[in-house]
Amino acid sequence: MKAHIERKKSQFVVVASIATELSDVMVVAKEISLAAANAKAIAYRAGEKARGFQPITDFINELARETIELVNQINEQASALYETTVKEYRYEQANKQFKTVSALSCEAVYKDSLVPIAAQLEEELEEMRYQFKNQVDQLLDQLSEIMHPARAARVIAANSRIEASQAGEFLQSLLTVAESVDKAAELMYTNVQRCRSSMAMMEL
């Protein structure tokens, strides 16, 4: 029983911590969006010297937009998972209390009337556990999906450095943009990986 309580507490902690990690990912995505705006302004001023950099700014902006959209979707799934976790806990408590009442009523005249209610409670609890597992699997899939923008950002940052090297006096400004994108991508990767690791270790 104690092990079950600890497992349930662990589920609550993991699900709640995901919201914090995703909040940080959202901040990073917005930083990438800001980097895209800065890069576009610099590339515009540099003109021909940064001609190859200009399309990259569009990629950076699209990457930020896609990441923000994915984080919003994951946040919705994480919220649904938290609600299911709470419901499952309440169903388990109700089921436990009902079993206690049933045990105390073994000599009661109408004790048989409790049997279908107990069966229904057990069925609903199993359905809740099934729903919880499905939501965990969906969330893991979404967290895997958001790793793609993180990897893409690293590639974009590398290409940005190459193009920046052709920008003459604008080299340092564009390199700063490339570094900010690279750093943001690394942070995003780390945060999402922590979410995935926590969920993978969760006992279902």
C-alpha cells in the first residue's frame, strides 16, 4: 500500500514538473523568434554581404513558430494528463473506501446489492488507468516530436555561422545571432529530454 502511495505521489510530481520544463521551452522558443527578428534587421542592413543569410532568418522564424505551436499542444496534453491523474487517485480512494464498507457489511441483509456497484467502480478505475497510460504514451510521442525543431535549430545555427563569415563588418553581429540560436536549441533539447526521462521512469 505504501509503495502504491509513493508511486502515485511520483506521478503527481512528474506531471507537475513537466509544466515547469515546458514553460522554460516556451521562453526559449520566444528567444529564437527574437533572434530571427534581429537577424532579419542585420541582414537587411548588410545587403549583398548577407544575401545568403536572409533566407536563414525565415527558417529561424518558422522554427520558433513551430516550436511555440508544439509547446502549446503539449501543454494541453499535460493538463489533460494531470486531470486524469487526479481522477484516477479519487477513483482509487473511493474504491478503497467502498471495499472497506463492503467488508463491514458482510452480515447485512442487502449486502448482495453492493456487488454490482463494486464491479462498476472497479471497471471505471481500470478505464481510468487505461486512459492514463494512453495519455502518457501520447505525451511521450509529442515530446519526441518537439526534439526535431531542437535538432533543426542546431543545423540552422551551423549554417548561420558559415553565412555570417561572408558578411564583412556584420560578421560579429550575425555570429551573435547564430550563437543565440544554438544556445536556445541546446536549452530546449535539455529541458525536453528531462521531461522524457522523467516520464520514461514513471511507473504506470
